[in-house]
Amino acid sequence: MEVQIAAAKVNKYAVSESGDTLEVIERPNGGVSVVLADGQSSGRGAKAISQMVVRKVIGLLAEGVRDGATARAASDALFTDKQGKVISTLNIASLDLSSGTIVLTRNNPAPMFICRGEQIDILKEESIPLGTSRNVRPLITEITIEPGLIVVIYTDGLVHAGKRRGTPMDVGATLRSVLEEQDPPPQMLADALLGQAVSLDDNRPADDISVLVLKVTPRVGDNVRRMAVRLPIDGVARVS
Amino acid sequence: MEVQIAAAKVNKYAVSESGDTLEVIERPNGGVSVVLADGQSSGRGAKAISQMVVRKVIGLLAEGVRDGATARAASDALFTDKQGKVISTLNIASLDLSSGTIVLTRNNPAPMFICRGEQIDILKEESIPLGTSRNVRPLITEITIEPGLIVVIYTDGLVHAGKRRGTPMDVGATLRSVLEEQDPPPQMLADALLGQAVSLDDNRPADDISVLVLKVTPRVGDNVRRMAVRLPIDGVARVS
């Protein structure tokens, strides 16, 4: 099998720094974790918060701490620092090769989707962001790694897209329409969701938007791990 | 403009963990850094070393420490821990948007290539791995970000490929032949170099091999940042 991960990320219109931070790290016992945080508000302050949360989480994951415990630790650290005045969402998607599962950790009111063939499930139990109080608990979902599995995770910029114009985004409907195409690669899924949101906001996103897609495919190629990043830059000192 | 980063990575034959660790992080003042370390020997011990080095470096980069200082700090930490008995190479490639430059930090005997159009320069001044002594210094090269620029970085598995069979890899020649194609994307360059090395080792790589390519292109698309990872997995608990 092969696990393919794709992310697409855009800043709020006319804001040079995204409040969303997304990073991928190798896990100490094999596999990788993708960590996505969305700091409250936008711009530089939000960036500092989401970077602090992601930094805390990946530092602990690197020490072998389990995903749920890293989310609790990041929440406690944020609450201690900001006394509940600043919050951040967090999603962790971990490919755990020792258990053969994908472990999904969520502290984010925005739901996640899990797709297998024609079946599209939405995970939308109530979930509280980090830093809101002591005793914030993450929701943990564990799924066996198997070909055809697709997981879609996003920040609330996707949920709120189009609301300003009264034409709110329907994430599930967009996802379903793309999945009807023959076996779309994860980058196509992420780009389609982000593109629809940006279009509903008249190409001026009302918030930072990040979309993350994981897909398990039957093995088709070689043994090579690959990673690619594309980073548009406007002159100098604009993107983050 | 757009900066595209691509990496391709393969384990030593029949070894389940790569001693090479490669990670990408966002810099606190914008831009990203790619950090590549190759721990001495192979397998689990080497992995622990290279992960420790990368963890140290990205932790400091996240705090705003300059690249050269992070390399010195990681070297001192490794030397203190292992008393010079275990060493690790380190390469950092940073896209520094505040200065409009790519900053290349090297503690690795393996050279780097910098290409602009037809011109291919090799950077091969002597460079010492981390952890060899106190006072290890990195070599720092700073290049203006401009369209057409290509940087190629790799671990010594690429250099040593084919030596067992008496047909050693000529990295520069392979690079030149790929660059003669019309404007190859960075993933094609990374894959071609890695593919040539693996082929010279009879598809049984004698060492972990990692190839990292950065390319600056004129802006062609949208404002979206993208990231993609492909991770082959054999059943369970095999890849790292």
C-alpha cells in the first residue's frame, strides 16, 4: 500500500501571514504525523499561537508521547499561558505503522470526513478547541489502514466560506462531486475543496483556509518516499 | 515567483529504518526550512541520531535562532552526548523571505550543486559532520532567490552508489543530463538522481539515500501553498 498526503493552504485576503500552521513529522517508531492548528483571529498573533501549539505537539510526538496526550499537553500549556483568552484548534492525523492504523485526534468544531468508496461519513461530534479550560479532551478516532480509505480534515475557513455572500460552502456536497470522478488523487481533492471555498468568497478568502487529505492506495510504484512543497512568493517577505 | 521543493528518499536494502531524517518547517518570520541529517551507520541507532539532530535544529529555528547557530548547537549537543563517538551530517536549506535569499548550511562531506540555466556549480569545500569535536563550524552559502535557480542536496548514499560494483555514481553528469531536458520539475530531478543511484546498486541500495531539490520558478499559478507526501508501506511496521 501507499499512503498519500496532500495539503492546500491559503491566507485570508490581504493578510500576509496565515494563522494556520501545518507540519509533517516522522514518528519515532515509524510512520508520520500531520499536525494542523488554527490560532484564534488572523495574522501575526494567530500565527504565533498556532506555531506554538504545533511546536509543542511535534516535540512531544517525537519523544514517543501518544497523540491524545500531546493534545492535552498543548491545551494545558496554552491555557496556562493565556488564561483561556486565546484558543486554537488542533487536528493530528497519524499514520501509526506499529498498529497499522490511522489515528485521528480532533480539538476542532469543524468536522472531518472519512470516505471509503461510495460511502462518505462525517465525524461531527462536538469538539472543543485547545486552551478553553483545564481538562480539554481530544476526540480520538482510529481507523485501519486499507486501500481506498480517504480522510479529509480542514480548518474553519472552509466551513465559513461563502457565508458573507449568503452562499455557504457545502463541504460534503463538493467532496461527493469530486469523489464521483475516477479515483481522484488527494491533491485534486484538497485543491477542489479549497478552490470552491475561495470562489465562494469572490477570490478574497474571508479567513485562512487549510485543507488536508490522506488517501491509502494499493501500492503502485517503488519503495521511495517522496515529499513535495510548493510555496508561492510575492517578491519578498509576504508569505507565511 | 514560486519555490518548489522536492525530496526522494530510500532505505538501505533490507533495513527497515532509514538513518536519514528529512523535515520541513515553517520559519517564524516567514518562509520555510528543510533540514536533512544522516546519522552514522544505519538502522535504528542511526535513525535516533539523525532524528535528535533534526529535532534540535528545528526547535531552535522555530525560536528564531539563525541557521548557522542551530548547526553549532546541534553539534555541541551531539558531542556532549556521545563524546565524539557518533557523528551526523547536516544540511539546512532555508527560504528566508525577509532577506529574499536561500540560505544553505552544510556540515556534510557530500557536496551540493547550484544550477542556473546551463551553469552548474559544485560546492565542495571541506565540511565536517556534527559531533566530531568541539568547535565544528558549518559552511554557509547565501543565494538570492531568482527564477531558474536550482539547488541539489544529498546524503552520502548517493555519492557511494555503485562503488561496490566498480561503477561509481557521477552525480554531476546525471544532473547535467536531466537538466538538458526542458525545464525539469524538481521531483523529476530528485527521482532521476535517486533512480540512477539505486540502479547502480543493482536495486539493493548499499546505504540510505536522500535527495533534496529546490527550484525557483516564475509564478505560474495561484496563491495556494501546497504540500504532498507519498509514503509506501509494506503491510505494517516496516517503513521509517
